[in-house]
Amino acid sequence: MFTDFTIKRSAKRRTVGISIYPDLRVVVSAPFRYPEEKLQAFVREKSSWIEEKLKEFAKYGPAQPKRTYQSGDRISILGKTYVLKVFEGPLNQAHLTENEVLIEATSTKRTKEAFARLLHAQAAQHLKGRIIHFANQLRVQPKSLTIKDYKSRWGTCKSTGDIVLNWRILLSSEAIVDYVVVHELSHLIEFNHSRAFWRVVGSAFPDYKRARKVLRESSRRGDLDL
Ligand SMILES: [Zn+2]
């Protein structure tokens, strides 16, 4: 049973409402004098709906906590949360363990750069695998895959069949990455954003509408900025 939520009471409210946020917060809004037992009963009644929504959000990954590049930062990569540990030292190198991002660097600037290189390397590996997987499914043959750093786009597909993907996308979840991969590969069939294009996208990634929305929101929040 689901029990972890915040109650927000307001004099202006007439009804009880439940909001669920992408960072998995659950907020119950209620009129000022609404009885506590009735409120608890309402949440209990809605608990399976809440659980379901939380599961949906969890699939698309937790919202990215703000990074300071100091030890203790929590960083979400492909939807999995790692704890950052920074060591002072001349290597300027990062690596990933089961639960941690370990970085040895001489300054915060170098820490950030080492982290960017780590993400780039991880992206090269992960994205190549997903491109192969979905290219088979869509029966397309991209000419090349390049991983690079774009400031404000997640990928492009050129008319030549060359696909470029932004390694920052690894700061979102596996589902979002799959959506971006499918989006770019679908341009090999429909070189536009027509209805026919979205049909192709939907054939390989049915939940694309939600993925687009989540991606837009997390970009706006700056989750994918370094
Ligand atoms: Zn497109």
C-alpha cells in the first residue's frame, strides 16, 4: 500500500486532488478543514491508480538532481542513480562502478570534463547497441552513427543516412534513449514529421507521445545540461 505523500491544505480549495510529479512526489491537495480520516481514506481508495502512475514515471527515470560535481552528488545515467565520489589527483579521469561515479581530478572544471568523457564513452557503447536493435526492427540501414555533443538537440538524421546522436541523452532513462533512437531511424523511412512518420515511430516505440513530453520537460528543467 502506498503511504508516502505530502498534504497541502488551502482555504481556496473545495475538493480533494492528487498530483503526481515526475520526481515521484505525491501531493494531496485538500480544503482547509477537510477531515484527516476522510483524506486518508481517499488516498487509500486511489492507491492503485497512484501506484500505476508512479510506475509510469519511474520507467522514464527520476528527474535529474542538480549537479555540483562534489562528492555526494546523485547522478542518474540511463535512469539508474549513481553517487559521485571525487578524489583530488592529477589523473582527470572518471569511471563507473556498480553504484558510483568515481572521478579523480584537479578541479571542479576537470571533474566536469572527465564526467563528460565518461558519458561520451558510455553513450558510444549503449547507443550503438540500440541503433542495431531498432534498425533491425524497422528494417533500415543507417550509413553511419556519430556520437557528439549538441547543445540543444538530441539527434539528427541526414538525408545521406548518417545519424548523429547527442551523448547527453544518457542523462535520461533507457526508454527516452530508445525513443530518440527510434525517432532518428524512422527518418530513414519518412524524412519529415508527417503523420506517416509518427506511425513509423509508433510501430517501434508505441509510447512515443509520453516520451516526447518527458523529454521536453526534462530539457526545460535542464536535466540534460552538464
Ligand atoms: Zn525528427
